[in-house]
Amino acid sequence: MMPRIAPLAGALGAEILGVDLLNLDAQGWEDVHRAFLQYSVLAIREQKLEPADIMRVGAKFGEPCHYPFVTGMDGYPFIFEVVKEPEEKKNFGGAWHSDTAYLKQPPLATLLYAVETPSHGGDTLFTSTYAAYDALSEGVRKVVDTLIGVNSAELKYGGGRTAMHQKIGGMKVHDTDNADQYVSEHPVARTHPETGRKALYASRSHTTHFKGMTEEESAPLLNFLFQHQTRPEFTCRVRWAPGTLTVWDNRCTQHNAVNDYHGQRRRMRRLTVGAQIPQ
């Protein structure tokens, strides 16, 4: 059965409807992969996935990756639950970023599966860093093409590691005191290895400065890029429901978990796959 694809917005994102990922044939997976490269964010509805199933689906995109700061589920070390309890105010991932850009080999894709969702709120925003790069003037693109970004896990913007030092939904956090040891240098304009397109690769959550410049010298252009790449016309929004699996391409997107559901519980399962060195 051919997947039914419904675009979410002009720049990126699509829903995939009427498929059962656990019984998808080879042609179906080719269609999904083609849609993944075209839309960058896929929200696949009405799935019934246990942790072993999430691992099977993730393997279609790449080898599993460890996340350095949270302990995985029992028996499934690459998957961890992202939980926000009703009494908690901080959330996980509540600022624009591409996952673990501070690693030497960040994941190409993230899979997030909804187990429990609030009655309203708790959506995730995505932005196309392809579109953001393409919209730069020729002069700025020429500058950006030469820059290397320094990315750190210690930046803590928007409550990343700061929030993780506190108890978050019973998540088993560890090694956060050593976050400053996770630093990597990556091109600010990275080239997608499968599409050949360039995308911005710098985020307020992780990028501290440009290689060869001070933070003060880097700040004006970085702040411009941070604001530019989240312009509304570059974005889409995924509304969650139990059984939704969203897969996104970290090479050409950023995302932001909206923290607007205080007093309600949200429980997700997260897996990253396909470690790659940005080029």
C-alpha cells in the first residue's frame, strides 16, 4: 500500500497516513525514505510501537546512537523516555536546536513516539535550515560558507543542561557536571550527504562562537542567524496524539518542544540514529 502523504506547511513537514510501519514492504520503505528526504519531518499517525518496534523502525534510518546525559530504558539502552509530570514547569528540549550538535558525530535522524499526550498543547515546532540558508543574501552565504561553529553541551540556553540538573519526570540523568567536555566543531553551512543541499547548522542551544573568533565577535552574526532561521515561513508544527511517531532529519532542521501544558502529563520515547560527521 502506498503511504498517503499530507504536507504540513510550505517549507517542510508531512503527515503519513494509512500505513502500518511494522508491516511495510520494501517499496513502502522506499516511499517513506523518499518522503523523509523531501519533507525532512514525517509525522506518522496511528502506530502501535513497543520499544523493540521503535528499534526496528529506527534501523531503517541508521544505527542507534547513545545520548550522553540520560540513561536508556531497561533492555533498550538507546531509547529513553521524555516525561513531564503535571507538577513540573520545565520541559526537555524547550529551545531551538538540532540534536546533540556538540558530538563529533551527531545523529542524522531522531525518532520520537508519543505514549501519553496532554489534551491540548505540547506540540513540537520544526524549522527548515535549508530554507533559512537559501534565503540568505549572496554576501552572507559567502561568509557563512567559510565559518566553523563551536558547539558545546554546556551552553544551557533555554534550560537544556540547567533543567537536567534538576529532576525531570523521573528521567535518569547523569554526567551533566561534565557537559563542558562535550565540544565539537562543525561547518555552519553543512552539506546534506544525500540531497547535496546546504543547510544552516548553528543553534542558540549549542553554538557558542565561530572558530578563530571570540564569543563577543561572533555574537552579532550568530544572533542574526538564530533569529533568521526560525522565521515563520520556514516552520511547521506537529500536534501529537498517542501512537504518533515523528521522524526528523537533524541535518537540515531544528526543533523546539513547546512548553505550554503545565498541569498535564506528557510521555514520549526517543531514539536517535545514524551518527555522521557534518561536512
